[in-house]
Amino acid sequence: KDSWVENEFLVFLVEEGNVGRALGKDNTNLRKAESVFKKRIRIIGFSDDSCKFVSNLIYPNKADDIKEDGNNILIYAQDVKLKGRIFGRDRENLKKVNEIIKRYFSLVNEVKVV
């Protein structure tokens, strides 16, 4: 569906049902692509549901709950360490999530961690 370069990663956005196909059996497709591109690769599943898409974006971090509140998406996380991983240093991770979510869901203003 889409791809972009993000720091040391090459990120591929695929349809949600095709993540397993993109990874391949025992991640063989992923390893082949990493050797061809000589970069680490991250594969993200796209979803038409904005909350599910945010969940896919912050994976492997698992939020307690993700809800849509008007034009904002709220990520509920009780654990301080989890909040820190979602925010990232200088809120870099959250800024990237906001940037990506606005690209595909124009009605969303901001993603917030609560």
C-alpha cells in the first residue's frame, strides 16, 4: 500500500490481512528484503479503523485501550514504562504516529496518550 524511510528502517504499509504473506514463512521474505535493501525492515498492517491502525503503529507496545474521542484518538496506558515507549525520546514516536495517522485519516487531529 505504501512505503517510506524512517531513520534506520524501511517501513512497508500492507493491507491488514497480508502481513503474514509479507513476512513469509519463518520470516523468509523479510530476511530476503533486508539483505536486498541492506536496511532493517518494519511491516505495518493498515486498517480502515483508525484505532486499530494506531494499535498496529505502536506494536509491539500494547496499550490498555485505544478510543476515538471526536477528532482525537486517545491511547490509554497505565504503566509508566509503556507510556515512555509510546512517547519515545523527545516524543519522537508519538510525532511519527501523528504524522502517519494524519496521512491516511484526514479527520483525525491528534493522537494523545492518557
